[in-house]
Amino acid sequence: MMSKIETQQNARFDWLKWLIVFSLLAIGIVVNYYYSAQPWPLRLLGWLFLTIAVLLIAAQTQRGKQAIDFAREARMELRKVYWPTRQETMQTTFIVAAMVVVLALVLWGIDGVLMWLISWLMGQRG
């Protein structure tokens, strides 16, 4: 565990690391534009290496470490999720679809009754 003083000292240079990250991204955009005549697989490979470098640098910052911790905790929570079986999914889907059809028919019926009632009140029907 790092002490609070060590954390503050490491966070002191975060602005420099973020400056390097954004500078590398800007350089990558300029280089990609400058070498636009080169085959796209070569440029894609360059972007892959640049992305890895940028992520490694960003991971050394305080916010980068927080993002990594968040991703690890989210993955742990995802493992705790109960995933339904195929049969449960199919049954639930059928129930939802049946309810949608029933409610659509009910609303259609209510609409028809209201339209008839309004036209009767306005004297358009006998």
C-alpha cells in the first residue's frame, strides 16, 4: 500500500503524463494524414502500437489507476450475475410478446369505443 505522501508525489506528474498522451495522439493524427498514401494495414499497425503506448502511459496516472480498478470491480460483479437458461429466456419472451398483443388489442378496442362515442356525441352517427 502506498502512503498518502507517495500518492501525492506520483499524482504531481500526472499532468505531464496526460500531456504526453494527448501529444502522442495529436502526432498520430498528423502522421496518419501525412502518410495517407501508405497502405491502410501499415497505418492500422501504427495506430495499434500508438494506442498501446498511450494506454500504458495513461494507466500510470491516478485516474488511469482508478479506471483500471473500476474495470476489475465491474468484471467481478459481472461474474456474480445470474444468467437465465435458454428455456427461461424463451418462456419470458413468449409471456412478454403475449402481453404486448393483449394490451394492443385492449387499446385498439378502447380507441374504437372512444371514436364511436365522440362521433355519436358530435352527431355524425345516427
